[in-house]
Amino acid sequence: MCVGQSIHELLTPVALIDEDVMATNIKVAQEYFDRIGRNFRPHIKTHKIPALASAQLAAGAKGINCQKISEAEVFADAGFSDILITFNMLGRARLDRLKLLNTRTDLKVVADNSVVVDGLSQAFQDTQMLKVLVECDTGAGRNGVQTPAEAFELANRIANAPGLRFQGLMTYPKPSSEAAVEVFFSETLALLAEAGIDCPVVSHGGSPSLYDSDLVPSATEHRAGTYIFNDRSMVRAGMCDFDDCAMHVLATVVSRPTETRAVLDAGSKALTSDLLGFVDHGLLIDYPDASIAALSEEHAVVDLSRSARKPEIGERVRIIPNHTCVVSNLFDRLVFHRDGVVTRIEPVAARGQVV
Amino acid sequence: MCVGQSIHELLTPVALIDEDVMATNIKVAQEYFDRIGRNFRPHIKTHKIPALASAQLAAGAKGINCQKISEAEVFADAGFSDILITFNMLGRARLDRLKLLNTRTDLKVVADNSVVVDGLSQAFQDTQMLKVLVECDTGAGRNGVQTPAEAFELANRIANAPGLRFQGLMTYPKPSSEAAVEVFFSETLALLAEAGIDCPVVSHGGSPSLYDSDLVPSATEHRAGTYIFNDRSMVRAGMCDFDDCAMHVLATVVSRPTETRAVLDAGSKALTSDLLGFVDHGLLIDYPDASIAALSEEHAVVDLSRSARKPEIGERVRIIPNHTCVVSNLFDRLVFHRDGVVTRIEPVAARGQVV
């Protein structure tokens, strides 16, 4: 594959990114945050590509969000400085790497429990101070302290821990839960203010709630990843149209065993098994009444029983994935194009970085 | 990470392979096929590592099975010759690569339709002959001709196509469908015999049906991948015990937000979202009453409500994945150990090879 080639000549399956759709997604989201006067911190998990994070910063984003230290190291190597890692850091080997990273970037991490805070404090007490935010579970049911009282208690522990600086609050919210997030944040902020603990950052997040971020007035920044490409789940959430989905997985019909069955060469190794509540595995743009009923690793079985038009063997079809972030993690390269002509091929630099 | 290190010092998540369990799995399966007098062709999709395929061949396997041409190229580069690619090959760029591969290996491919056969014939008519098997759908509902009559018709087309040699029949069966497979194969073989068409290979497959391969007497070879590591789905299928599962994903408890919730640092980027009919995302060996209720990319949310014992923050836990093959595809390296001491670190050479 090379620049200038038609996407129709590429071997399938291939993950394609429409340059213009992506550029518009970056621009529109940043304009929203500029308008409401809030910092925006894109999550790199969706693309894992430094050049794309650079475009997000060039548009006005404040810094980047990573989930794992290995991802942050890739982006630090690429020259990024303002990095928030939204994950509890545990274990000597990881903390040693964190100390190195903290010497060369403006690093922030989160913690939701005293074991993590005490480990960080022990590791950083004799070196450059580390900024730590308290992760709050405002309803999503994943990591996070459960109440404003717990958030205050942990913030206080961080503020008093050698080697650490309390930097603020952070949540990854349940979609459409802005009111609950605001209650959690504002109650915690009141407790902190009463105790005289400064709270520079209040970090809200999520692509599904991106354009409702103004409903959380306590927040000072927003983190989001998926919005740069968008996907079927974002369309369902009402955040965009199918035309705003920059990522298509291009696949080929390799078999038509029966009148109502087609098989594509894109399986779970191209699309993942993430359903995100859907009953099938992505939208066939050109055959919207067909359903990707089952995936194995290299095959997608398509049910054509409700589709009046039926694709032929050898035909290429475009798929909007249920979840774009996990697709990027499966490909060594994403192929960018404008009007079907390849513009660039970007290695997915932080692909597979799980530690 | 390095040889001689304890697995307890490794950063998590990490995919571990127990050397002795794997060696036993290789040996026991090969002994079964030796006993029933059938060729065995391991599918490399489960490990994607040449050194492991070499161990399978050393035990007595006849050749290897790949699913995509890019995988086959990796194994050809590593010196493997007897390769069956069980996928329909379409498109000029792919067929050009197939022609090159056919000059340096004893290559076989499959086809289940005339478009594929005609494309292969056109590509190979002026070069070294390609061996082609007919893929049969014996009930799994994926690729394959639907009836023995269709299988015969396509075999006949291959036998008469310039550049191609009809090499046999192949199926990826539905589990526990040996009787139906035997009917399909024997009826097709009768039609071929009547027409005087030689059928050197009859290839049956699947790890769930591995030890029932003798119930398909028409078959001359069996293909299987998962058996080398085994996984939770293989235990459910009655093919092995949990002690026979060579792959564990080692993860760390990073949060205990509530009394009944733990969060691990192994999400869908380590375990995939493959459920394979399970309601949760893998078995916690040390906490069998706990349930990995939800995955996001980097988090596993564990429901501890039925588990009397509950893990602490910082504790390491071992997970037997639902589906081992897809886990190998997510890691750049698999870490091998004996009694918890690292024996070798193997790059997953054919990881991410989707075309």
C-alpha cells in the first residue's frame, strides 16, 4: 500500500480513516469546548497515533489522556508533555517507570484508594513531586471512590502525602448522568474548600456526553477519545450521524453459500467482538438491512434475509464498527484517504500497550 | 522481562504459557491421531509462533494450517513448507502473493465457489499448479458448499481448471456433528469415485471435536488449534480440565471500590470480548465464585457478591480466558514459564496478520 493508491486496490480487511471527516470531528468538538470555556484533553486510546494527537493539540486541546503507562511512554517519546494517565498505578516496576516519565513530562495520574496513594508516596517521596487526581465513581460502576466524603478523605491523604500533590478530581461518567456528576463534584469541592485544599482540576469525560459537558459547571476539563473517528455506538447515542464516522473497515465478500448468507473476510480480528448493546457486529453502510450476525476470527457471517439487494462474491463492502477504539488496537497501521485516494499510512504507535 | 525471572515480578496484564501443560497437550493429541492412524495438521492461529508449530511437527504433525496468506507467509519465512490455507482467495494483489508462496512451499488452499476457482485458475494457468480443496458446510453455517452434489460439482470444476489440481475436501464442523460430517464426506466421495476423480485429502477439523475425529472414518486428516493451550470453552466442551489450560492471563487487582466489586488491570485489550456463550469474561482460578462481569478496554469489573473470599488491592490473580486464540492476537509476546520461572519469551510472529 502506498500514498496515491486507490483504496479499492488495497488488500482487505483494512481500517480506513476519512481525512476530512476526522478533521471536522476534531474541529467541531474543540469549538464546543472553546465556546463553553473548558479545557479539552483528548484520550489517545481511540487512535494511538502521535500525529493525530498533534492535530488535536493544534486545534486547541490542552494535553492528552492515556490509560496505561506504556501508552504514555510512546507519546512522551513522540514529544508530548502534558499527559494524564487515568489508571491506578501499582507495583515497583511500574512505579520505577512512572518516576522516569515524571522527570520528562508534566505528568498526572489518578488514584481511588489509599493503597495506591501510599505506594505512590513511597516511590516519589525522594524525587520530583507527582500530581495525583482522585478518581470518583459517579455511577459508571468501574473504578472510583463512592461518595464525596470518600473523595475528600483521599484528597486529604494525597495532599498530606510526601512526594505527592493533590491535583483534582476525575470521573468517567455513566452516559446522560450530568446532574449526578455535578452533585458529586460540587459536594466534594465544598468539602475541599472548607478544609482549605486547593483543587486545580475537575476532569469530566466521555464521548457520549461530550456535547453535554456544559451541564457539569464544576468541571474544568473534559476528556474524550471516540469523537475523533465516531462509530455506530456514537450514532445511537445521538452524538453524530453515520456521515460523521471517519473509520470504515473495508472488507470483501468471499462467499455466498446460500441465498440469504454472505461471508466477509473481516472477523473478530478486524472488528472485535464488542457489541456495546447491539445484537450484531457493525453496520454495512451499503446494505443497511443486512446484519453481521456472527463473527469468528477471520469470517463475518452476514444475514441477508431482510436485504432486498444482495452483494456478490468479490464485492467490497464498508463497515462502520460498533466501537472504533478497539478496532485501532487490532491493526498495525491505519490507512487515511481523501475521496478514496490514500493520503498517508500511519503506524498505530501505541497499539497493544497494555501495561 | 527476562528468562529466569519469577512471573510474580512481571508487569500485568501478561499472557503466560505453562511449558509442561502445553507439552502434554501437544503430546496427548498427537498420540490420539497416531493411534487412529490419521494425519494431524495443527492450526497456527492459536499461538502464531513458529517455535510452537515446530514442536507440533516434531511430535508428529504432518503440516500446518493457516487462515490468511499473511500468516502463511510468516510461517514460510520461518521455514515451514506443508501449509494449508483454509480461506477463499480473491483479488489480484492477493493472488500475486499466493503465486509467490506456491513457488516456495507445498501449498494448499480451499474454495467454496466458482468465482474463487475461476480466479485461481486464471492466476495459476501459466505457473506452478496450485492444489485446491473444496470447503464443505457440514452444518457450521459459515463458508462451504451446501450439499455433496455442490461439492462434487465444484471439485469437478477444479479438476478441469487449468493451473489447478483438485486436492480434496475440507470442513470446519459444528461441534458434536460427526455423523453429519461423515454423511456429507462419504456421499461426496462416492460421487467423486463414480466420476473417477481422485480425492487425496479429506480434512476434518476443530478442537472441540478433536478426540471424536475417529467418528468420521472418511477423514484422512484433522486440523485443530485451541488444543495446544486449551481454554474455558474447551473445559465446557468436556475436552479437558482446568489443569490442562496452559494459558493464564495474569492480572492485578487495582481497585476495590465496594465490598462486592474488584477491578483488574486486564480488560478487552487483554481478554477480548469473546463470550463464546459464557455470561462473563473468563474464569478467575483463585476465586472461582467471583465473576468477571464487565470489560472495558483496560478494566475488568469483577462481581464478588457470591465469593466468600475477596482479593485485596495489589493482589495478582490468574484468569483462564474464554477463548485462548484471540488472546494471543492481542499480545506482542507470550511469556512461557515452568513452575512460575520464565523459560522463554516468544514474539507472536503472526499477530495481527489479517489479510
